[in-house]
Amino acid sequence: MENVKKKRLDWFVVFAYLVIGLFALCCVLPFLLVIMASVSSEECLLNGVTFFPQKFSGKSYLYLFQYPMKIVRAYGVSIFVTVSGTLLNMFMMLPFAYAISKQHFVARRVLTFVMFFTVMFSGGIIPTYMVIKRFLNLFDTIWVLFVPWVVVPGHIVLLRVFFSSIPQSLFEAAELDGGSEYSQFFHMGLPLIKPGIATIAFFSVLQYWNDSYTAIIYTENPNLVPVQVLLTQMTEYIKYIRESITSAGGTVNAADLPSQSILFAMCVVAAGPVLVLFSFFQKYFVRGLTVGSVKG
């Protein structure tokens, strides 16, 4: 009987691994397809995107890196905004989440209400624009790309859940030993929610790295253009060239202007750093998403 149960369990494990493997393959194949399309010739893409193109070409990357200093500067802006914004996010939100997770904190309900109030009733685009430009004087500066967005209520809620998952008996024992709130926060709270910190930090990285709206609305200086906006400008530039030649009565050689393959190359250039970063955050990310699902 035990052998039968063991065989059934083995078959179930094999089936589970097959399902997970197929799911992982479905997640990986689109990225491989984008990479192959980015190094395919324009003629191949006109007939459809395939995993095995008949002709390889690097013209899309040559167009993207035709002005390497612009790419380097845009990467520098994106990296600075992402790193600074993420660090400032954690600096502002961790103490706030820790405070409202404490049941004995007097202003807990008031601060929680204020936080949720900003979610339910936002100022809107025009009032936000006026506040940033006229009152904060952040318009067309590097600070406007991350300073106004350092506090995300949804992230604070998640961090509060992480802090609340820590047994209160640990904090009570630390308090009996003479530990202050600052000591409990730095030496007990933060080390115990490392998976949660990594999860929220990764969310912040995605938020800042993929944000192109802020730069378009609040900046005019070309030196403050992040990667996402620069790649969009390059695509519009190639589209403008095609339309100009066509309206002038000329013919556009599809092989000379990689209007299709450059879109896939843009995805690789823009998403590449985040994919590499995700491999370092992965173990903390998975643990952070499952925190509290299993009680010890």
C-alpha cells in the first residue's frame, strides 16, 4: 500500500514539474521571440516574426546606438532616478509602515486615514502640474522625476502587513530588555522583513525605470531624457523619415529603415537591465509575496 502511494506521489511530482516547466516555457518564449526579432532583417519581419529568422541583421541596434552618448546619458538619468527614487522610497515608507503597524501608536488611525484619503481623492493632472511647477519649483529638474512620487500608499500597506506578521512577543521581549523603538525598528523589524523590503524595492525599481510619463510632462531639457523617452523619440524619428520620403514621391527601402525590428530592439534595451536585476531579487521576491500564507 505504501509503495502504491509512493508511486502516485512520484507521478504527481512529475506532472507538477511538467506543468511548471510548460508555464515557465510560456513565460520565456516571448522574450526569446523579441530577442530574435530584434536581430532579424526587416524583410524577414515583413513576413512575420519567427524564432528562426532566415537572415540576421544588426541594423536596429546600429540605429539605436548611432548616437552612443545620448544612450549613455539616458541610461545615466534612468539609473540615477531609479536608484535615488528607490532609496528615498524605502527611507520614507519603512518608518511610516512600522509606525502604523503598532497597535499602541496614538496617531495610527489618523495617519492611516490620511494615507487612504490620498488614494480615494487625488488632485488631478492640472493641480499636480501647478504644484510641481509653481510651488515646488521642480519643473525641468532631475528631482521632478522621482521626488514627487516617493510615497506610494499601496507599498505602505504591503510593508505594514510585513511588519504586522512579526510576532509582537519579540517586540515585547526587546522592550523588557530596554530596547527603544528605534532599536526595535533597526535591529529587529528591518532584518525580519528583508523579503518584504526586497519586494517593495523591486516594485519601486519597476515604477521608476518604466516611467516615461513624468519626463514627457515635467521636463523640457534634452539632457534629462530617460531611456524610455529616448527610445520612443528614435522610433518617431524613423517614422518621420519614412513619411517625409513617401510624401516627397520617393520610395523607402524597408531594409534601410528598420522600423519594425527597432521596436523589438527597444524592448531588449529597455527591459534588459530590469531582467538582470530581477534574477538577484528573485529569492526575496518569491518569499515576500508568500509572507503570511503559512503560519508557523
